[in-house]
Amino acid sequence: MLETPGSAIDNLDRMEKLGLIHSVDEWLEARNLRNRLIHEYMRDPAEFVEALNRAGELVPRLIGAFRSMKAYALEHWGEGLSLVTPT
């Protein structure tokens, strides 16, 4: 779209306005949750299970965001794009 990229928050806000993601807050939650699961050693099994369950709940939103971005790209830049579809 030849837009100048901004901060991550600005880019997410623009994506939300375009309908490419459902919610900036939810996207940030997914990002923070990913960081917690990958970079922190969780000692509390209940906390770990809760984090894994929430991650599972967010998966459909992430897949939906991918599909929205793919549809947007195809609509604006054509079928020549090579995009993989998640299963």
C-alpha cells in the first residue's frame, strides 16, 4: 500500500481499521502470551495450563487475521501472490 510503517501499535491500529485483525488488544495479548510461553519458565502448573488454554482460544483469531490479510492482498494485488493457507 506504500504506506510508511509506524510503531507496532500504530501498524496494528491501522490493521484493525482495515478489518485485517479483530482487535489490537487481543493481538497484543496473543503476542505477550507467546512471549510468556516461550521466554519464561512457568513454575505454577495451573498458570501454565491457563496460558496454554488461552493460547488455544486465540488460535482461531490468528488464523482469521491471516485469512483477512490474504484476502486483502489478493483483492489489491492480484492472484499472482504466492500465499500459503494454514490448515
